[in-house]
Amino acid sequence: MLIILLIQIVLSANENGKQEHTKTFIDHGVSNANGFYFIPQTYGGNLGDMCAEIKDRQAFLKILKNYNIQCGSNQWCLDGQFQCPEDKTTCYHMEHMVDNVNTEFPGCKTNILGNLAMTYGKWNKEVGQLNWSNVKREKGAIYGKLFDQAMENVRTCCYGSEDKPKYEIIIYIGVAIVGVLIIGFIILGAMYKASLIRYTNEIELQDYDNLESGSDSSSSIEEDIQ
């Protein structure tokens, strides 16, 4: 476990890296012909649950095998397999496209399927010596849109879906509608109460008028009798 951690640190963006590009990039250019830098088919974002945590290289290779993705005749394959010679660099490494330290996602897990690809080991080691801004520039040139997707995968799996704000808006709208309905019921209740009071007052007034009329009639009858 300690060895794996040390390897990840070495292959992560160097906060103080001053060089703008790797030697491999300067010497070879941006061409990825014959999988020179990486094998596009191994990009994990197209191979299932992008947020699934991948424990190690063997776990990733198992996923590639399940999708029938082989090393084949690409530049750094050894006997057609994802194997490494003794130098450990002239072969394909399982690379975290977005590094796990010195990036804009501190504390986020980067060992997710949507952030992995099989990448040329020597270049992978060199690019880890750049600072993050230069890493983004060079990896963007090599991986293209896949790098943007990997960035978004790390962000989404760490902070939540980019659609989350839409759900929040729906919740806010729902709360607002409920609030309006409650206010409406309160107003209707007040109006009903006012109408009831007015109706009661009118009834009492009519009763009073009838009572007055009754008193006048009684007085008239008494006068007639006299």
C-alpha cells in the first residue's frame, strides 16, 4: 500500500514544476498515432459506472478484458499484452488523467473509472513533474475532449451531479407554490370570515328592524283599542 501511494505521489502534478512541457512531448509532438501516448479505447468514462472506484491496475485490466479491449499492436504493447519490461516505462500504465494531488479538486477521489486510461509510462512519469496548469495544457493537447470529460467526471463524482442545481430550482419553485397556496388560503379564510361577520351583522340589523316594526305595530293596536 505504501509503495502504491509513493508511486501515485511521484506521478502526480508537481506543485513547483517549472518546465512547460515534457521532453517526450517536445521530441514527439502531439500525434497519438498507433497509441503513442494512450489507447483511446481504454478511456474508462465509456466503460460503465464512471464513479466506480478502481483499486488497482489489475482491477482496471479486468474491466478492459470484460469489454474485449486488448493492447494488440499498439506502440507500447509487449507481446500484444498490457505488460511492462524491466524498465517499467516503455509500456502502458494505468493513468489518472486528473492527478490526485496539486490539482483543483483537493480531497476528491481520482481513482474512479471515469478518470482512467492506459497511457505511455515514460510520458506519464514526465508529465507528473509539471505544475498543474502545464499538466492541463499538455494533457488537453494529447487527450483532447476526453480530458475535459475526465475533469467533469471527477467534479461530478466528488461534488454531485451538475444537474443538482436544476433539482434545487424545482424544490425552490415547489416551496414557492406551496407558500403561495398557503397565503391564498389565509386570504380566502380572512375574506370568508369578513363575509360571515358582515352577514351576521346584516341579520342582526334585520332582527332589530323587525323588532322596532313590531313595537310600532303594538303601539298602534293599543291606540286603536283605546
